[in-house]
Amino acid sequence: MSGTNNDFSLKVLTGNVSALVYLNPQCDEEGLSRSVTVTISVIFFLFYVWNHSSFPTIMAAAVRLLPVVTLALMSCLPAALSSRRDVLELGDADFDYLATEHETMLVKFYAPWCGHCKKLAPEFEKAATRLKGTVQLAKVDCTAHSETCGRFGVSGYPTLKIFRSGRDSAPYDGPRTADGIYHYMKKQTGPDSVHLKTEEDLQTFINHYDASIIGVFSGADSSHLSEFLKAAGLLREQFRFAHTTDLKLGEGHGVHSESVLLFRPPRLTNKFEDSVVVFRDYLTIGSLRRFIRDHIYGLCPHMTLENRDRLRVRDLLTAYYDLDYHHNTRGSNYWRNRVMKVAAKYTGRGLTFSVANKKDFLSELEEDFGLGTSDGGELPFVTIRTKLGHKYTMREEFTRDGQSLERFLDDYFTGRLKRYVKSEPVPERNSAAVKLVVAETFDDVVNDPNKDVLIQFYSPSCPHCKKLEPVYIELADTLFSDSDIVIAKMNAVDNDVPLGYDVQGFPTIYFAPVGKKDEPIRYEGGRELKDLLKFLKREASHSLVFSGSKDEL
């Protein structure tokens, strides 16, 4: 029996040790820790077997397992330790001293218990390895070094900041994947503005995936150059800047005096607009910023996950399709040229145009516009999103002659288009004390000009919402006889939240009183019945009436 048990233990042990090699192929921090723990346990077991076992088979197996154990541990150690070494650990005692040694550094301020920090950690370490020798990545444990974190205004985790020669330069607002961090920080290296000395330098700089802003000046002592460099320092995270002190470099583009040239990306060259725009006004940081803002994107820019927020400050039409400017510029411009041909007819009417890679926005298209991944096939999806949050979709198939797009735009500008609203079905029965609201009925219920309305935005999976539910029902029952007030709730996951209501978490409660429907009041109080009643008594447009009583409060 003893021999059988030992044979079984040996098989389990052999399987577990062999599995170490495959346990975590990425060799991340968690995998390394797990591998080390299991490996140490196995080594102690092997030594025990070696010293106490009288079974030759087990003793021989112990010898055979040692190389496997070593391989399991060593296969993970180099990669994991290397990536961790590439992230510099800073603290209160050495932050200022070590930070000044690096021209550009990305610092992660974190707390070990923070879930988002743990999720970011392996991506941050991979990016550090890829950026090694170019941009230093560092981290500060704010639970151990609160003085440094306090100095730089860290109030949440993780907080990422860009430092230049030890100076807090700007917050990091880029992607949080290894690839995204790498590409974002690569743009942060080097000077704010590249000094171009020859025509070859100029052509090399403007032959780039992104747009280029080139300052042309008469000499290094030009006051306009000084202002240009200040602007470049402020805007370098969004745009690419270069300058020359040789006026001859501007002559090929029609300028013979100090000026700024904006070169749109070569990949977006088209016959509908100029590839180069000249800034001739008096140069200040403000005037240059406005010039870039008004001209950088042109008639129909390529919208990406990085620039979408800047584009959406205006009413925006977007055509989504299989767009890939890295591998298929000609194919990507096929549909863009057709959009631009139509867009040229509607300039000056308050609507901007863009194209985007459908694959980058699939979840958004499905979530915000109800478009399935198979809708339209290879043809573009076309949507309009206004700066007020109104949404429209082109349901007619996109035709290659652009006629369907023109019909869509004509309907939009004449007000014939029906807005797209993501909404659950309208409830067939709605007789409970708490009224169910969906996006389609929001205006009828919440914006009823004759009713005060308390509206709760909730998520079906939110535990805090479920905890509030009995209190909210009791509130509705208490005020059920008051015909001038409505207690309502809306599933904010499956329904569009109207403009004017900021819902970032659940539950979120607003009060829309009579006469102030455009200025709903956010409820910030406690979640007991007495707290809600106190709030309503203070904010309601009338005296509240309890159910079962004619007494007014």
C-alpha cells in the first residue's frame, strides 16, 4: 500500500512540475510568484525523498525531476525580472535626484492594493522594455512614499505623469496597453520642435503618417521663432512641430517671409483641398493654436480612438468602413474620396465630416447606434453625432455615386431625419408606484411640464441599486397619492441617457422640478427614506402629500 501511495504521489508531483513550464507562458509577475512558490515546495520534497526514501524508483525520479524544476524556474525568471528592472522604482528619498537624469520619463503613481494598478502593471512593464534606452518608465508606491505623491497632486490610482528632466510636464492621457504606451511615448521624445536645415530635412519630416507644422523664420534671433517654440512646447503632445531659420525652404511652397506651414499627411492627399495651408497672421500662441485647430483635420479627417474627442466637439458625420492606412492607403481613400465629393457640397453648413476604421469602433457602433457587425458588409456605416449628443444613422445602402449620402444629408438639414435613440421597449403596463422610464418615454415622463419627477438611473447588475430598491419603492408608496410628483427609474445601461444628466456610476439620482426641466438637480444625499423625503420637501415645486392622508407636509 505504501508503494502504491508513493507511486501516485510521484505521478502527481511529476505532472505538477512539468506543468510549471507551461503555467504562465508570458512569465508575468503573478506567474513568476506562483512558479517560485511551487518550485521551492517541490525542491524541499525532493530533498526529503532523497534523505528518507528507501524506494530506489522515487530516488531516481527525484534526480530526474531536478532539471525540470530548474527549467521551470529559469524559463520565467529572466523575462520577468528583466521587464521589472526596466521600470525604475522611485521614492521620497531619491525621486528628485533620479528624475532629473532622464530627459523624458513616464511615472506611474500607484497603490499595491489597487485593482486598476494591478491590471496596468504587466502592460507598463512590457512598454518599459520596448522603450528602454529611449524613454524611461518609473513607478512610485504612494502607500510608502506619500510625500512625493502629495507633491504632484496624486489623488487617485493609477495616476500617470510625463516628466521632462525632473519637471512635471503634463498628465499622461494616452492608451494603457503596452503598444499604446509605446507609440504615445515615442512621440514625446526629442525636442519640442525639430530644427530643419536642408530641403532634404524638410521632405523627410513632412513625409509622415501625421500632419506637420513647420515654422519658417529669418534667423535664430527671430521673436516669432521664440513664440513658435513656446507654442510647440505646449502642443507637442497633440501635433508635430519643426522649424527652419532658412527662408529659402519656404519658397517652394509660395512663402517668402516668416510664416507657418501646415502640411497635411501625404496619405490623405486629395483633389478637393490643398495639402499645405499657410498661416500669415500675427504669431501668438493663441493665434497659432486656433489656426491649427481650424485647419489640421481638413475637409474629411481620419478619426481614430486618439483624436475622436477633439473631433466630436462639433457636429460630426462619420463613415465607418474597413480602413487601413498602414497597409492599404489606396483602398482606404476609395470611400473617403466619395465622402469628400459629397462633403464639398455642404461646406459652411455646420457639419464636419470624417472617416474611421470600422474595426476600431465596433463596440461603439453596436452600443450607441444599434448597428450589428454584419450590417452593410463592405459598404460604409454612416452616422451623425451632434455636439449636443443627438444621433442619426443612414439606413439606406451607401451607393458609390454618393447619391444616397446626399439624400441622407438633405433629410438631416431639412429636419426630416428621426433621431436614433437606444431604448428598451415601452412598458405595456406601468401601474407600479415606481414608474419605469425608457429612452423613448423619457421626454413624456421626466420632462412633463406639470410634474415634479425624481428619476433614478440604475444598472441591473449594480448591488448598490438593489440595496436602494426597497427604500425607493417605499418612497414611491409614501407619495403615491401626490398627483404632482412622479418617482421613476431608468435602466441607464440599455437606454440612452439624455443630455444634461451626467451618469458615471450607479445609482445616480436627479430631480427635474416643474419650471426647471433644463436644469435637473443631482441628488447627493443619504439613501434612507427620511433623507430622500427631506430633499424632495426642500426642492419640490409644491407641498408634498403623503399617501392615505390629506395632510400636506
